[in-house]
Amino acid sequence: MEKAMHGAHGIGYEAYCMKHKLRMKVERRREKDYLKSQRIVADIDRKVHG
């Protein structure tokens, strides 16, 4: 998990847990990535079924 956090977000899991500002930054980035992926899926779905 440590390796994945460091690779994906550039911080270790311990820093993620201890520093609120870093945690919020990571979570905002995750939310942005999730919404982007949902838009891509919806676009593909429209193309396939539309």
C-alpha cells in the first residue's frame, strides 16, 4: 500500500494519514479523476448505444 500511495500520489501512507492538507489534496485529485473517468465511460456508452 505504501508503494502504491507513493507511486500514485507522491507521498507515503504515513504522511497521508498525519497531514490533513495533503490528505485533502489527494482526495480532491481522486475525486477529479473519478469524475473524469465517469465522463469517459458515459461518452463511450453513448457512442456504443446511441
